[in-house]
Amino acid sequence: MLQFTDSTNYRHSIDTDKVSNVVIRPQNSDFVAAFHFGGTHVVAATVDKTTAEFIQTKLADLKEPQQ
């Protein structure tokens, strides 16, 4: 489960087991993180640079092989 707060102070909890793709793109001085699920379901959130980096780090940690 990935949890973060967006630029409007809404708290998001994303079930990473159900995410098929994540796109993080710049938008002005912020970033938009779009979490794609099966079908046409997408959760998009505007976040600051620190939160975008946090999301990228947490997603990368999920890809680490289990020891």
C-alpha cells in the first residue's frame, strides 16, 4: 500500500498490487502522478517535487528482488 498526501492535502492510499502502470510528469512547478489500473481506471494526483520523488522511491523499492 502506497500512501501520500497530494497538493490539496487529500490523503491517497494506492493498492500497488493492482497498479499496472504509473506515469509521473511535470506540470508547472508541480508533478502529476497517474496510477493506472485494469481497464480504464486511473487515479491522478497533483503533488510537489518531494512527494513525486517519494512515490518513485517507494515504487522502485517494490521492484527489488526478495531475499
